[in-house]
Amino acid sequence: MAPIWSLLAVTALILQAIAAPYVTGNSALTSNLKDIPSVGLGTWLSDRDKVADAVEYALKAGYRHIDAAWIYKNEDKTGQGLSAALKSTKSLSRKDIWITSKLWNAHHRPKEATAAIQETLTNLAVDYLDLYLIHWPVAFVPHKGDELDKSVSLIDTWRTMENLVRANLTRYIGISNFARHEVEEILEECVICPYAHEFETHPYLQQGEFVEWHKGMGMKVIAYSPFGDTNPTYRGSHIEDDGKKKQTLLKDPFWVELAEKKNSTVAQAVLGWGLERKTVVIPKSTSKEHLAENLKAADRIVEFTFEEMEEIGKRDKKTRMNNPGRAWGVDLFSDLDDPTKLEHDEVFGDGDL
Ligand SMILES: NC(=O)c1ccc[n+]([C@@H]2O[C@H](COP(=O)([O-])OP(=O)(O)OC[C@H]3O[C@@H](n4cnc5c(N)ncnc54)[C@H](OP(=O)(O)O)[C@@H]3O)[C@@H](O)[C@H]2O)c1
């Protein structure tokens, strides 16, 4: 009979495998960061004229995580800010910073994907990414605008992503804007499995069950648009009578009162809620004041009791701000909250998401 200690060791190995079966990175690329930093800097819609300064300022102030994307058309400026911070801060090295970027829809085929990540690396002036995400579960035919590419499946694209890890171009790979059934499809087939899923979640689109499910699967959740409808291209259901955009979340009386109680700003309270539920938050800003304010949330200056979390949970509006599916002719988020309510034109203006 096997000794008891060997049975225990086998049980421990099985439990370990069950607890974290899905995270596989590239061990040839090392980092000083054990995990993705809980507060990152978003760069979608950051002005090309402002983003280099914002990134440099942010890194010097203590940010260690930048969220970029090829389609934001400002990666080169983001890279300038990164290089400037590295050059002027002796104690800071590339390995201290987590850099995420994303594979655009028109680049899902292997040749295009390899060229796209190379371009992103050149733009950002780095040798490797920490995390590369499939931006949307949608493939376009290269050089044909929004024409859908039926020849590439999500699994084909995932295999291409796995090869980018093997080619030492990124430490981890992940997904963004996937419905649950699409995440499951990847999890069933992956050899190198997703480190994280980046999707829209904030107090008005909480998706608590979906967030918890990822944790159970050993995947990080990166919460985008953490300030809900504050992104100026989100209009949708938040238009005031005079036709002006109404930014409800950061002015929501419930949140204003909660922030007062916590001696924080509303933005810090909202980010604190995201951190309390163990999501990674990536607020965008090019304002020094906001950058500093948002970073303070990482110190967990705002914490919530169980009762407060329950109360916030009751105020979920289940309102999605970002859904370009109709414009693309694709059924996005089909098994999640608010998959189809918003028309494309109502959701955002001319931003390159
Ligand atoms: N994977 C995806 O498909 C996807 C989609 C959307 C977003 N994202 C990522 O997530 C990031 C964040 O989301 P987001 O840009 O949509 O929206 P957000 O970060 O929730 O909101 C950004 C807006 O909030 C303002 N702001 C920032 N800090 C503030 C503060 N302390 N007080 C008041 N206003 C403040 C910013 O203006 P100022 O610049 O003037 O501060 C900006 O107008 C993006 O930048 C992008 O990196 C990813």
C-alpha cells in the first residue's frame, strides 16, 4: 500500500492543478512583477499630444502597468513616454513594468498577427509584452475594413497567440470582450491558457457571477471603463433632456455619499470597489491630477464592508456602454448582461476602441 505521505502529496498536486489549471506563461521571459499590478493606466482615447507625458508622469508617480492597443493609434506615443521614464529613472527597469497590448480584429491570421505584435513592440519600444489579448472575439478579413473573416475560428486565433508566447514575444496571452461560451471554448482547447480576461465592468455593469467564475478558473479579470459612463464617447442611455451627455456614475448621489463617508473622491471609491472584488482596474487619464488621484486607490485607501458591497450590488443597472457588435454584424456578449440593448451609434462616437 502507498505510504500516507505519498497519497497526501498526490492529493496536493491534484488540488493545485484544480485551483490553477489555466495559467501558463513564458518562463524564458522574466519579470520583477509576480502578478499584474492591480491598478493600470488606460490609454484608449488618450490624445496623441498628451499620452507620452501622461505615461512618463504616471510611471514616475508609481504606476507599473500600462494598458495599450494597436487600434488606439497612440502606441508609439505611449512608447515614447515609457522610454522617457526608463531613461530618466535609474531605479526603474523594463522588468518593473507590466505592459499589455491587444491584437486587432484584422490581424487574426498568423502572418498578420506576427506582423501586428512586432509593430506593437516597435511602437512601444520594448522587446516583449507582459500580456497580449485578443481584442475582440471577431476576425476581419485583412485590408477589407469590417468584412468578417469566416475562415479563422477563435481556436485558430488562440493557436496563433500560443505561438507568440513560444516565440518569446509576450509572457502571457489572454482575451477581451468574450462571452462566457467563447471563454469556455478557449479553455477546452488551450495548451497555453489565458492569463486574464479584460472586459467592461463597473458599478453599472457589475457581472458579479461572471467575475467570480473567472476567479474559480484561475483567470484574472481586468475591468475596463471602471468609471462606467465617464468615457466621453459613451452616450447611450445617459443623454439629458437638453441633449447633453450626462456623466452619471461619478456624480451619482449614492456614490458621492459613499465617497464622503470613506473620505475619498468618488473616483477613488469606485476604483476601491473594483479592487475590493479583486478585479484589476485600468482607469484612463491624461490629467496629472486624475493620474495621482487614481493611483492612490492602489493603496486600498477605500475598503468596503460586506453590507456595503451588498448595497452596491443592488444598484447594478446592468447597462453596457461598449458594444460594437451591431455595427459589425456580430452577436457579442450573447450570454451576458445587456447584450443587445444599445445601438452602435448610441454607444460611442468616433473613438477607435
Ligand atoms: N479591451 C477593450 O476592448 C477596452 C475597451 C474600453 C477600454 N479599455 C481600456 O480601459 C481603459 C479605461 O477605460 P475607458 O478609457 O473606457 O474609461 P474610464 O477609464 O472609465 O474613464 C475615462 C474618463 O474618465 C476621466 N477620468 C479619469 N480619472 C478621473 C478622475 N479621477 N476624476 C474624474 N474623471 C476622471 C478621464 O478624463 P481625463 O483624461 O481628463 O482624466 C476620461 O474622460 C481604456 O483607456 C483602455 O485602456 C479596453
